[in-house]
Amino acid sequence: MKELMGYQKKYLRGLAHSMKPLVQIGQGGLTDKVIKAIDEALNTHELVKIKLNEHKEYKKELFAKVEQATGCELAGIIGHTAILFRQNSDPEKQKINIPER
């Protein structure tokens, strides 16, 4: 997946506005189970919100690790919540059409 442009990230943030976080990262931090849950949520929904309940001072590092581990892209961080996007590789299963300008 090629890197998202600013207007595309803004579009995704708008879509995610009314969504609730699907995965929460708690006291245990970023474990294999959490990464697997995020990966499954991205497979199902393409666009997900992830909330940090603990380790808030390391949020940028944690979200960067999530990006690297799942192959998704960070569309934005609002407070302690990240908006992540990974488009389905199968064109028939894609739910979100990103504007190309």
C-alpha cells in the first residue's frame, strides 16, 4: 500500500469520527494477542480506532510498532486514540474507497 496523502488521512479521520475504539491497549502493553486483535479488526473493517488506557507517554512509539507489525497506516491520533487504516488487498472486499483527488 502506498503512503496516504494528507487529504486522504483527513477523509479517513472524518469516517472514523463516529466510530468507537475496537481494541484497547491496557496494562499489559502491546502483546502478540493485541497485535493479532488489531490485525483481525483491520481485516474485517479496514478502518479501526485503537485506544490507549496505559503507557500514554509512549503512544507515538506504540502506534509506530502497530503500523510496522500489521502493515497498516496511521491516519491520525486524537488524544490517546489512534485511527488506523489498511485497505483489503481483494478489490471485491474493499469497503472504503479513498479519494484520489
